[in-house]
Amino acid sequence: PLAVVKCPYAVVGCDSVVRRRELAKHEAEAINMHMSYLQYNLLAINEQLQSTISLFERRGNTVQASLNGRNEMKAAKQDWKNKLQAVNKQLQRSQKREDELQAQVTKYQADFGVLLGHLDWSIRLNYFHDTCDNVLPNIYVKMTNFSVFKFEKRSWPSPPFYTADKGYKMCLSVYPNGLNNNGHVAVCVLLMSGEYDNHLHWPIRGVLTLQLLNQLQDGDHMLPVKITFDGTDRNMCCQRVLAGNMSTYGNYCERFLNHKMLTEDPERKPSQI
């Protein structure tokens, strides 16, 4: 498996050299390139064949009486036909291999879709307000249809919640595909206009702790992530919402969950996340 081998498509132009155990992966990843090589060679052979046929047809009137000339023309045609048949066979084998790889990709996509389809996320929130000097009760938010939002590249808005009885009104926005292609699920906390805002301290000051829960309830939860509201006037995400229903300034956690945790741990069952 560690032997270095040439790509099977070297005959049509692929100059890749890989280890034998990585050959199938290379074929799957380079299928479009291999098909392009085959198509290019097929077109080139067809052009050469047409050129040769045209050449012999032009000479046909002058060498028609020559047996040697006819034999040479037949031999040349046969040679090109043989080459064309060889390329066609290679193309057929490549097409068969492409169909096999496509079937594998379809199966992997289906399996991955089943995995993501079971990802109903439970997120525990806990808000600590330093002016109250106490930790308020846990708040639980559950996200469903994660795979749909990820496939459609949409953010998921959580139902609104209050940090406590007569507390601040907030909501979450979960970005399954992350922000700036950083390979992580991102979470944003947004303040909303609440019915108790007139009696609360502004700008908001405190720490919101988010934790993705293992729904098997065996204690194997993701490490908590803290989002801080510093209570300063310059931080717009801490300001009271005076226009509209929701703040246009969010407090982001851009690396809430690494995408690798969704696919690379075969021991982690979908219901555990």
C-alpha cells in the first residue's frame, strides 16, 4: 500500500504519482481532470483521423491505380481505427469508474444527510449579571433541522428568551456554515426590545455562557463558551433596542463548534450532539 505508483490515466496525460493506498482517493478527486484528458485525447485522435482521411482522399485520384498506395491507405486507416477503438474502450472504462465513484459519493452524501438530519441541538445558556452578583437559572434552547439550514446556507434564529424573570430579552442566531469560511459553526447573541427594558440597567453588562449539550445526558458536553457584554457606551451590541424589535449589532462567537466534530468522530452518535 505504500508503494509509489503512477496514475492509471498516465497514458492520457495525468502525471500524478501517488502511494498505492491513496490511488482510489486520487481517482475520485481527479475524476473531472481525467475525463478532460480523455476527451482531449479523443478529440485529438479524431482530428488526426479526419486529417489523415482527408489527405488520403485527396491523393486517392492520383494513387488509385497503385496497389501499394491503396494498401498503405488501408493500413493507415486501420491503424487510426485501432487507436480510436482503444481510446473509446478507455473512455468506457472511465465512464464506468465515474459511475461507481458517483454512486459512492451519493451514498456518502445520503449517510451524511442522515447524520445531520438527527442533529437536534440543545444549547444551555446561563447569564451572570455582575450588578446582581448572582448566577441566574439555566435557559435551554433547542435547534432542529440543522442539516436543512446548513444545506441552504441560512442562519437559524432561536425563539426569544429572557435572561431571568423581568430580565433582558435576547435571541440566538446560529450559522451552521460559519463566518468567513473559518471551518466552525458560529453563534451570535442579539438583544431584543423587551417589556422590562425601562427598569433595567443600560448598557447591558454581564456574561452569557453557552454550552452545546450531549443529549444522551452522559455528561460529555462541549466546553462552555462565554460571551461578554462589557456595558460600555462604545459597544453597540450592549445598547438598548430603541428602534425596531431587534438590535442590528450582534455579539458573536465565531468558533462555537469545529466542523470536524460533525464528521470525523465515528464513535460519536448523532443523538449525542
